[in-house]
Amino acid sequence: MLFPTLSFAIFFLIVFSGYWLLIRRGVIWKLFILAASWFFYAFWDWRFLGLLILYTIVNYYLSLASYRSGRPPKRRWVVLAVIFNLSLLGVFKYYSFFTLSAYAVCNWAGVRCPLPLLYITLPIGISFFTFQAISYVVDVHRGLIKPANSILDFAIYKSFFPQLVAGPIVRASHYLPQFYRIMDVRRIDVGRAALLILGGLFKKVVIANYISAHVVDPVFANVGAFQGPDSLLAIYGYAVQIYCDFSAYSDIAIGAATLLGIHFPENFNAPYFATSVSQFWHRWHISLSTWLRDYLFFSLYSTRLGRWRFALVINTFITFLLGGLWHGASWTFVMWGALLGAYLMGEQLLGNLLVRMRGGRPLPDGAVIRFCQRVVVFNLICISSVFFRAESFTDGAILLHRVFSLWNVVTLFTIPTVLILITGFLSQFMDGRRMEPVWNWFNRLPVVGQGLVAAVALTVILALGPQGVAPFIYFQF
């Protein structure tokens, strides 16, 4: 069930009505939320609903066993939970990838590969709810949170539909305290929710879909057929497309949760305005980057590896290498993660070197310097994103090479395309609280006025958008 569809609109209207009508009915209200979330997930493929339920049961009881095992808690329970979660993720997401890689190595070596070749369907959202489950059991083990009051409460947290299939990765320490407080429909920030949902629809339906159909897909499907200008346009276009696509899902998810009385943390904050690669990762997919920091990077740093002199740099590279593999079961994603890790390693080493050369004085700053930094960082991210999107190393290399080839034929540069790209890039101004005056203005309108504004905005979005809506990019992860 895609967010920008009539089926989701009907589904959400029913859920919103039942949610607030049953808010004082305790267990009935909770069962309604859980049933709605399970229906939302089963709408994709009902066969994998059992997998989601299995995740829920196992992680709840293993975290409970860890909590009750004494202080300090015994590690075996959290280890079992992490092994369980990563094993299922490994089977569904990576078995075919590693098996095909093993077959390639065995064929090169002239030996028979003993592994059976299986093609396994990837359950939608498995990466997101796996990471969410790991964060829960680890936080309970570390004593940062107490277990949910009941398995029903944990099941609702685990399955809450706005963030179930593509994030943000909401932690129990953020969600459960809100879930347990007394909610009031009159406290809903309607203006913020409306702006997030309508802005997300605009970014997905109008911008991301247009760029995908008219620029990115044609070039990446036939990388050798286009010369430098069109190849470069496709690279920049994909950067804008993936931002608009994924931030749109996050915005709609956050807006939908807001209408249900739950505040989600922001997941994007104008990432292409970053002046360093490190800052970019504090602004892009924030829930994932903080997850990698708290549960992978710090875990690596606490091992013997953390005693090395360059542990910070090495751990950063390993973290992003594994983060690349998390995004997709392909060596192109590993390459993407390796490039980002290399950027951050180089940035840390170069920064330390320049500070030492200046006798410990901070590096110079200013509007011109920051502008140049933004240009460099944006282009570095675009280069790495080529391998995020390309079907193979060869395609990625060809596309980058074409950027420096002939520039005498231009086919994709049109006024609508350029305007859409600029609009998509500037839509970053909608991130964070930059549009707070607008949603406060919306809140001051009477209900009829709010309905008219929303109806006009939705009509314009549907009129500008193409027929049909492609799935969100991050659904495949």
C-alpha cells in the first residue's frame, strides 16, 4: 500500500477515525492499532506477516529475559537476540548474494560450489524492523529503557504502520513514553502534519517521479548511449531524485504519525547544504546514521580495535562499509559504502593535518569557503551515488567516464527538466523547522479554510504528477 494512493487515503481515514474514537477503550484501542498495522503490512504480501509476528515474539521475550537476568544483565540473551535478527536478515537479504559470489569464485578456481542456489523473496521493510528490534533489545540490555509493559504494547511499537516498511527507525525510548501518555486529539499539530504530508506528496509524485522517468532511468538503463552533459545531468538528477523520494516517505510517515498523536524525530535536514561529508551524515537519513553510530561504531570502538591509534578512522570506514552492504545485497552497494568511508577517513586525516599545520588554530571560515565546501561535498556524494544506482561496476565506471567524453550532443536538457531539478534541490528548505511560520499560519485558519487549502494543494499535486506512482526507492532495502 503506497502512501500517495487512494487506497492508503481510505485506509488512513478509517484508522484515524477509529484511533481517536477508541482512544479511551484501553485494550480495544491497542488491538485496533495492531490490527491496522498488520493489515497495512499484509497488504503487500500476507505471507510475510508471520515473519513480522515471529520477530515480535522472539525479541520481546529475549529482551525480557535479559532484563530479568540480574544486574548487570547476562549477555547471552542479547547475543541470542542479535544472532536471531541478523540470521533472518542474512537468509532473506544476503543468501542469494553471497551464494552467487561463491559460485563466481568457485567457477574461477575450477571447483564445485557446495551451496544450493536459491532465489528468496525479500520481505518488504525487513532491514528497518530488524534494526529497530536490535536497538530495542540492546537498549533494554544496557539499562537505557525498561521493557514494554506487555507484548501487545511491544507488538504495536514493532508494527506501527507509518514507519514500518521504510523508517524512520524509531527507537523504543522515543516511542513508548509517548504511547503511554494521555493523548488528546485537540493537541494535534495539524499544520505541521499537513505541510509534511502535502510536501512529501509533492516531492514524490511531482519531482522524484518526473526525474526518474525523464532523466535517471533512461541514462542508467543505457549508460553508453549518452554523452557528457546528459550523463552529468543524470548523476545530479539521481541525487535530487533519491533525496526527494526518501525524504518524501519520511515526511509523510512523520505527518501521519503526528495525526495519530505520535512525534517522530526528523530524518532529513537539508543534507545537500552540508559543508563536510561528516555533516552530510548528520543530515541524511538521520535515524540510520545515528543507529550505525550507537550500535555499530561504538560497539567496534569498545573492542580491542578501539585501542589502535587510528581506531576512530578505521571504525568509521568499517561502519560505512557495512552500512553500504545493509542498503543492498550487491557489490555496488559495498563500493558505495567504501567510498563514503574513504571520504570520511580522508576528511578526518586531512582536517587533523591542516590544524596541526596551522599550529592548532581552527581552519578559516567564511561564506565563500562554505559555498566551495558545499559544492565539493555535493559532488563527492553524487560520485558515490553513481554506484548506489548503477546495476554494475562497469555501468558506474562507464557513466563516470561519459561525463568527460564528448559534449556536442545534448538530448535531456529541457526547461521543465532543469526547473524540476532546481525545485527538487531547493525543497530542502522544507526540512526541519524552516517552514514553521507556514504551518503556524495553517493552524490559525478555520477548519473550512484548512480543508480548502489542503484540497487545492492536493489537486495541484495530482494534476502535475504522472499517471500512477512508482514505489519508493527505499522499499527495496
